[in-house]
Amino acid sequence: MTDIIDGDAVAQSVREDLSTAIDQLADAGVQPSLATVLMSDDPASETYVSMKQDDCAEVGIEAIDIDIDPGADASELYDTIDDLNGDENVNGILVQMPVPDHVSDREVLRAIDPRKDVDGFHPENVGRLVAGDARYKPCTPHGIQKLVESAGVDTEGKDAVVVGRSDIVGKPMANLLIQKAPGGNATTTVCHSRTQNLAEKTRNADILVAAAGVPEMIDGDMVGEGATVIDVGINRVEADTEKGYELVGDVDYESAKEVAGAITPVPGGVGPMTRAMLLYNTVKAAGLQHDIDVDLP
Ligand code: NAD
């Protein structure tokens, strides 16, 4: 029987387990807070931000919602980030990507105080992750580690294959999988758009993480018997639904499920975990900034 990994349930348990740390902070008079900055009128980005705000409210994190006109000068965004960096009541800062073309996403990520960079994308935090001394693990790969652990899969000594080499998913995922630490110690291959004979590599994986952004590109023939398959993809494809589209992953779920030992669905797999781990990092940030030793799940 294939184990269907329930991301909603694991995310819910992370949120519940965070209450210990949130109570410890409250005992010291601290309420963690996250500022989300949106410089876009893209409906998907607006939805992502409002979901993050709702998540914060649910666990008792203060959510500060800042909207910047997408047509505004980049300096308006930098000034906002400066203010948030200097505001001791703000523990985490998240600038929703993508930013408009006239703003450099790279510069934006560098402008955020690395101690408040709860996405974990600032070069200082990337460096710390690579060095095995992560301050904030990026939310999606961290959530995947928790999902794999929840499925009772030990990564140590296993062959892991990550399809995708983006800065937000593929690279940090591979870095976590090779760390000499729980959830790591895997022999890890990173595949990407120039990889040849992809199926040969994915079939060898004990743990397969698909993060290419290509709808259903990994089918059952590309999955090894009993593998743990983590589908990161969120792709809109045209469909005969009310909205005119449906969301599918990078994995062809039906055929992969026949072969995999465990698999995440889309939706309800990695997505909820990404959101839960943002809360985790925000609570961690509040503890670090107030020098309070909190117990994190
Ligand atoms: P990206 O476009 O930045 O990177 C995609 C990577 O896949 C690239 O490194 C590219 O080399 C590789 N790739 C593309 N086509 C390939 C192919 N045919 N074969 C092998 N490799 C190929 O994307 P991203 O930001 O890493 O996101 C990947 C997917 O995950 C997207 O669908 C995105 O929406 C989704 N995503 C989901 C979550 C979540 O919380 N579930 C979070 C982030 C991203």
C-alpha cells in the first residue's frame, strides 16, 4: 500500500507544536510578528500573502500587512524594508516574490536584515545553511524534511534525487539532504533542465523531490519501486472547471502512486508545509532576537 503523505495534517501538527514556543515567548512578554510586503497586483501573490496572514493569526503571530503600489519607485520598497529592519517589534520580514521588473529581486533579498530574513534567502543565511549552521532553513525544503520524517523515512545513506536547481527549492533542498544531520546524510543528485537521461537518474532515487515547475513530467516509469516521492510543483493547467484551470504537480500522481512507497498529493502535500515552516521561522526569529531559548518542534 502506498503511503499518501498528508501535508495538511503534518502542517497542522507543526502549528500546534509551535504553541509551546509561542507560550514561552508570551511568558517573557513577547508576541512574534511577521511583516509581509506585497509590491504586486498579481491575484496569486495577493492570495499567498493573505493565506500567510491568516496562518499567523491562527497561531498568535502578529501579522503586519504592507502594500506598495507596483508602479512605485524601487526606493519606496527599500525605505519600507529599512524601517522594518529597524523596528524592534518586527521579527520577520517577507517580501512576496516576484517583485516588478524595475526592482531587483536579488537586491531586495540583500536589503533585508539577515536576522529577520525568515525566508532564509539572504546570502548570509544561504552561506550558513551550506556551512551546516543554518539560522533559518528555507520553508519549502524544511517542510519537505518534516514530511519525509513524518512518513517514517530515514534519509541516512539513501539515494536522493532533486529535480530542479532553483535558489528557493532545489539548491537548499540538496544542501539539507547532504548535511551531516538528521534529515540529511543522503547521497544526493541534483538534476535540472540540461540533465541528460533524467529517467535513469530519477528511477534510482529512494527519495525523489520534483521541483521543476513542469506539469506531471515525472510519471510512474520514472519512479523506482517503493520510492518516497515529494511533489513540489504547483502548476495551473487549463481544465473544464469553474475557474477554467486546475492545479497539478510535477508528478503524474496516478501512475507514480502505483510504484511509490510514499507520495505527496497536490494540493495538500508540500504547499501547507511551506506555510507552516514560515511560522516556525518567525517564532524562531522572535526567540533569537529577544534572546529567549524556545523549544521548537
Ligand atoms: P524555477 O522555475 O525557479 O526552477 C525550476 C528548476 O527546474 C530549474 O532549476 C530548471 O533547471 C529545472 N527544470 C525545468 N525544466 C526541467 C526539465 N524538463 N527537466 C529537469 N529539470 C527541469 O522553479 P521553483 O521556484 O523551484 O519552483 C518549482 C515548482 O515548485 C513550481 O511549480 C512552483 O510553483 C513550485 N513551488 C511550490 C512550492 C510549494 O510550497 N509547494 C514552493 C515553491 C515552488
